[in-house]
Amino acid sequence: MEHETLGQCLCGVVKFRIAGAFDSFFLCHCTRCRKDSGSAHSANLFSSSATITWVSGVDQVRTFRLPGTRHMKCFCAECGSALPFQQGTKNMVVVPAGSLDSPVNIRPNAHICWSSRATWDEDLASLNQIAGLPE
């Protein structure tokens, strides 16, 4: 049976299914990915053989391509959540890991564009860990 992964946006309007296995999982620290995510890095899964099926809300899927680059982002027009997309002539499927509801069965392969990381992105594992919201 083919591997199937389910996901959705934050508001639940857009739901999708990814059929196929992931080849790699990268945490990208480039300036563009930091701006896309609003965080220290993006966390994207990649597959050269998977397909995306939009279960619901395809009319709310928007795509932004940064002119003059290969950088693109798909997102929900309602809540702004990052969504998967196909990129390039090889139809590489790119899936934001945080958009998935199914368990991710692959660990990140590497931090990429590490030299572009934010200045505050140092030794974050040493910070206090709070199970819920701070008091």
C-alpha cells in the first residue's frame, strides 16, 4: 500500500493528502525561509515521487513566487497557513512539516543555509523548556 500523509491549514478550510514517500527533510535558515515562516527556519519535506490531492478548499490555495528566484510559497487565503506545492520542472513536492496532521516518519536530514541563520539562533536547546504557555 502506498504511503499516505494527511494535513490541513490552521482554520481547516484547506485539507490535503500526500501520496508517496518523502525523500528528504531540511530545516532552511535562509532569509527568505525565515521571512516565510516568521521563525528561525522553515521545516520542509521533499519528494520527487509524491502527489498532492486537495481534499477540500482548493479555491483558497494561493501561491506566491518571489520574482527572479525559485522561491515560492503556497498558503491558505483564509488563515495564511503554509501549504504544500509542486516546484520546478521535476515536479518536486514541497510540504511544510507543520501543516501535517499525520506523523512524520523521517527526521530532518540537515540544517541548510546555516550561514544565513538569525543572530539569535544560537544554542536554543539550552533554553528552559515549558510544557505549556508561560504563566
